[in-house]
Amino acid sequence: MDFLQPVLDGFGVVLAPTNLLYCLLGVVIGMLIGVLPGLGPAATIAILLPLTYGVEPVTAIIMLAGIFYGAQYGGTITSVLLRLPGEASSVVTVFDGYMLAKQGKAGTALGIAAIGSFVGGTVGIIGLTFLAPVVAGFALSFGPPEYAALALLGILLVATISSGSKSKALIAAAFGLLLATVGRDVFTGAERFTFGNLSMADGIDFVPVAMGLFGLGEILYNLEERHRAAKAPAKVANVWPSRADLKQSSGAIGRGSVLGFFLGILPGGGATISSMAAYALEKKRAKQPGRFGKGAVEGVAAPETANNAAATSSFIPLLTLGIPANATMALMFGALLIQGVTPGPQLVDQHPDLFWGVVNSMYIGNILLLIMSIPLVGVFVRILRVRAAILAPITALITLLGAYTINNSMFDVTLVVFFGIVGYLMKKFGFEPGPLVLAFVLGELLEANLRRSLLVLNGDLGGFFERPISASLLAIFLAVALWPALQSLLARRKAAGAVETVKTQKAKEKV
Amino acid sequence: MKYFPTRRILLGTAAASAVLAMTACGGNVGGASGSADAYPSKPINVTVGAAPGGSTDLIARAVAEGASEDLGVAMPVVNKPGANGALALKEVQGKAADGYELATLNASLITITPLAVSEAEAVSLDDVEVIVGLSQDDYVLVANPEAGVKTVKDLTAAKDLTFGTTGVGTGSQLAQALLLKQAGIKGTEVPFDSGAPAVTAVLGNQVQLATVQLGEAKAQIDAGKLVPVVVFSTERNKFLPDVPTATEEGYDIPVSQYRAMVAPKGTPEDVQARLKTAFENTFKTEAYQQFNEQNLLTPREVSGEEVVSEWTELAAKYKQLTEKYDISLQEN
């Protein structure tokens, strides 16, 4: 019971009226900025940081954490309704979410996403409560070879994620990998494809690429087919997902929670990789993988659950190791320092009230978000009833503004326009932008970690197979890569067998 | 319509004071006193060439917070990350030199980055007015306890060690490369994207050692999860009083990160003086001093002239050291 006492004390901290109020404030702000593409939680927290100087450390962090996971809820809304992923972790939600919206089932998609997010978030918090110290070790055993293997597996999964032609998906993915090489080489300082432009020295930012390809590209494409876009679903009902939908996505939500929790602990692209992996897993498991990309509820449920679970578990490295896993966590680190608390291995012992107060506030915050989002879904869905002629320019404007706010850079706005045109052309010629964006995100991870591994392993490729985690990941890679070939081989045999039986049957009939 | 001529007059006044300001640069200080009374009359932007959350960003916010109270106007911090901060600096250089556009500058951008990147990307102190120096951030070499190394001497005896750095053209890379050469240590250098991943890698024993900024590793050092081996400042760091410096150990590696506040070239002298007073008043506040303590920063609040001469000297020193020991920051 010694373990539970500080946990219960933590609930006492959260239920103080001030803390509850700041928790509510945090999640509302988070949800709003999640809806606005571009303006992410990191920038918002940076702007609001001075507001927290005057309050208790635990209150400040409760609010900032609320902004972070609240944004994960809000980010889904634009992905589903406008095909505008605000963050890397909601790119895969676009595929099925937007199709559902087109079919007049936007409410179902958003409802499932809210429920999935709630479950994923809650599982993440329970994991954080009981497993944090144990799981922190998992992040540490992920070295460069493990990241390289994971990125390799991710890139392979990209090919299975797309629903169109395989060769076109590969071409798009190759283009994405090429884009990932732009920028200053991290190992030698050499300039690659920057054309002497300082804005490209750090490579191309992910968000303008995704905003251009998905957001602006979609708007341009719809303008061309205006007559078709005018027939946007007139009736958008069923805010609450049907029992059948819930049943269909319950497995996806369960698996997404666990996957998201573990992958979210990894520094870097944890939330992104987990949302992709959850999507790919569901597609692999599905009896009819063809439904994915055409409006499958699991395609929304799995990634949205996984990215929320990951958002929660990304607190583990910060609170137990003192290592920020992403930009937002870096700001939390800064916020804690300002409050006189140094995040690190000693945090739980030295400031148990802070640790458990923040963790427990997430239970409350998630419940608040669920209560808020279900009725708001109906409001947001009405956006779809706005005429395209009005909606398109407004969306374009929000997209461009959002792109500017990320780095306060006009260059990023130009990038959105460029990739908007690329996205339009891709769509026109039957290429999916998804594989391009995902390969772009993973390409950088793969290259840097492969080179880092070779340095660590003294150039010995065999070293990848001597480490248990990277060896298992590579084994999965091989299994996934060879599975289609194996499957078609089996199918051919079966087919051959079937023909035989048919022949014998026919022969019998004749007799 | 009524406001239109007013705006014109304002513009005219602005142009006139700009002319006055230019004469002030020529030595005619008395002529510009009028504009000093008016300054500052609107918010002053502070551009930071790093993403929100890092130590550069936090320092800029802490300084801006204090100075805005002294100056009586808002001082919003604008993050413009890219190219180690060169992007932000080049942008501020292009702004009007009227004292409403400031930037924070990291010494490494002037002293170390030019050793690693092409000439076109390098920036020079000649292109800015340095208002005041801010603080010093020290680098520490940390080891995983399992590596069994506690001193530089242990390192020279060990073989096949891997050393993480925080990236190309950083003080971490320079300091570590110099140590390896000067002490004759055999090891492989592995660059990471920034401090946090490098620290994670050492904690997980993916690499045995890494050189990082103190703030990135202090909590882990206190918890006994990382062993501090050596500090690269010339004098002992007050937050790690028991850890020897490389200088004490007999090596010539004076590498620290310094930060300063700068304005575009040609900013009027009286405006510069007003800003300097505001920053100096900030340094005296308890809140700012506390901020430095919490972030493990050593104050280095020297004048702009001192910053220029110190950094220029360091740049020459690093160039000479890399040539002497045949180190190229561009190769691994």
C-alpha cells in the first residue's frame, strides 16, 4: 500500500479547485489549437509559458500537459473534415477519416476518434502510473541499430498502407525518401540539395509538406471538379457511432492503445510511428484489406487511439529520465526548470506531489475532453455543409497562415504552395500523397540511424542481428516483405487444388 | 481621411530620426538625443535562432521579460530556428537598425560553425552591433557508469570507446575531438541531432560517453546515472565543483558556449546605450539571477566590445588548434 499512498495523494492535488480549473483551461486551449492547422502545442506552450510563472509548479504543468493531449484530440477534426493533418501523427487518419466524411459519416469518424483517443489516453495513463520506471528502460535499450530497423520496417509498411497501385506508391515513397536527404548532412556538415539557400539548411519541415500535399492539393483538385464537390453530403447525422461501428473498431482501439503506449516512449517520432504502425497492423489483420482507404472505421480508430496513448507515454522519458522526447516535452522541461524543479531520475522521490498530481490530472483531463468533444462533434461537422466556394478559400487561408506560424517563415508558406501543386498533380495522375509523406518522415530517421549504427558497430552489418530488439524487428521486416509472395504461392496451390476438385466433380457429374 | 496626413507626418518623423541616427553613428551624438527620449515607443522583437524550449530560447525569454519591464514596452520573443541560428541572424541583419529588432547570438555560430560549413553560410560579428554579453554554458564529458571510466587517464587506457556529440559544428564536437587528439585516446565519434538524444544514448550505453551542455546532464549526474569526467571551461564550473577542467589536466581545450544580445549594424548609439541599461538592470533582478542558477548558467555579463574581442580571439584560437592537431569538423 506504500506505493498507492502517493498516488491517492496525487488525486487530492488534482481535485483542488485551482488545479481543476487550469486542467479545464489547458484541454480547451489544446483542443482549439488542435483544430487550427499549423499552430501546434509546442508553439502554444511557448507563448503561454509566462502565464504559468505566477502559479504553483504542479498547476502550471497540469495546464501545459492539458494543452498537449488536448491538441491530439483536436488534430483529428481537421484531418477528417478538411483532409488537413496538423501533425505527423494524424497523417494516416486522413486516409479513411476523410473518406468517411465524404460518405456523410463524418460524425461517426469523429465520434470513434474521440472514444479511441479517450481509451488510448486512459490506457497510457494507467501504464504511466504502474509501469513508468520499468518502461523507461525500454526506451534506453533502443539504440541507433534499433531505430534503423524500426524505420526500415516503417518504410516497408508504407507500401502496404496505400490503397492504390503498388508501383505508384513506391514511386511516391522514393520521392519522399529523396526529399528527406535535403539539408545539411548531420555527419559531415556538407550541404545537400540546398542550392545555397539557408532556409533549407536544416532540411524541409514536415508540416508544410503535409499541408501542401493533403490540404492545398485537395482544395485545388476539388476546384477542378466543382460540380462534384457541390454535392457534398447534405445530411450529416449520426454523431454517436452505431453499435456496429463500435464493435468493429473495438479491437483496433485495444491494439492501438498497447502499441501506442510502447512506441510513444521512444524519443523522436514515437507518436508518428505508432499511428502508422497501428494503421498498418489493422490493415494486415483485416479480412478485407481493400476497405481501408475507402472509409473503414478501424482506419480512424487505430491511429487516433495509438497517437493519444503515445502522447501520454511520451511523458515517461521526461518524468523518469529527465529526457524530453519531442519539442513539446522540451518545453515542459523548460517550464519545470523555471518553476525550480529539475526533471530527472529523482523527480518521483523529491516531488511526489508534482509527479502524481500531473499524472492524475490526465485522467480528469481525458474525461473532460470526451465530455466536450462528443457534443462538439455536431458543431464541427456542420463545417462540411458550408459551400465549397466559401470553404475552399478560407481553408487555403488558414493553411497558409498555419504554415507561417510554425517557424515564422515565409519560406514555409512557399513550400505549402509548391507541395500543393505537387499534391494536385499527384492526385490527378493517380498517385497517393500518403506514401510520400510517410517515407519523407521515416527517411531521415533511417539514414541518420543507419550511419550512426555503422559507426557504433565499427561497420559490421552483422551487428544488427546480434542485438535482440533489432534482430526481431528485422525478422518481422523479412516476414512482412516475403508474406505476399508466400501468400500468392499458397493461393496458387489452393487454386490449383480447387481446379482439380472441380474437374473431378464435373467428371463425377458426367457419370 | 483625417488620419491620413497624420500618418504621413509620422513617417516623415521616422525618416528624419533615421537620418539623425545615421549622423549619430558618424560621431555626432548630441544630434540624436531627441530620438532617445522617444525610444522605445513600440514593442521590441527579440528573434531567437532556435526552437522553443531549448536553453537559448529560455535565456532570451528570461532576458526579454526583465528588460521589457525596464523599458516599459512589450518584448515578444520570435523563434526562427534553422542553420544553427544563422537564418535568424541574417534576417535580423536585414531589418531596420532602429532598435526595435534584436536577436540572441550564440558564440559557436561565430567561433565554431565556420570551421564546419561552407563560407557562404558563415556569419561574422562585423555584421552586427553587440549590445551586451549574457552568460556562459559549459560542456561536460559524461560516461555511462558501466564504461568504468572516471578520469581522462582511464580514457587513454581504454580501447574501442564510442563518443557521442551533439552535432556537426558544435562546441561538443570541437571539444571532444580536441581531447581525443591531445590525449591520444582511441575512440569513434558518433554525432547525434542534439543534446537530449546523445544523453539518452549514453544512459542506455549505446555509446559509452558524450560531451553535452551541463544543463542537459546535471539531473542524471546527480542521480548517479552518468559519471562526469571532465569540464571544458578554463575554470571549474560552480555547479560541478569536484570535476576537474581539461585545462587543469594539462590540455588546451577552452571550449564553452557564450550568448549575447545583438542588434542590426548601424543601430544608433544612444538606443544601444538605453538597451544596455535595460539589460544591466535585468541582470540585477533576483528573478533573473535565480533563472541563471536553475539553468546552471554562469553569468558573463560583459560589454559588447569585450564580447567582440573575446569571440574574435576564440575563433582564431579554435582555427589554430584544429590546424595544429589536424582536425576537420567536416569529416568523421
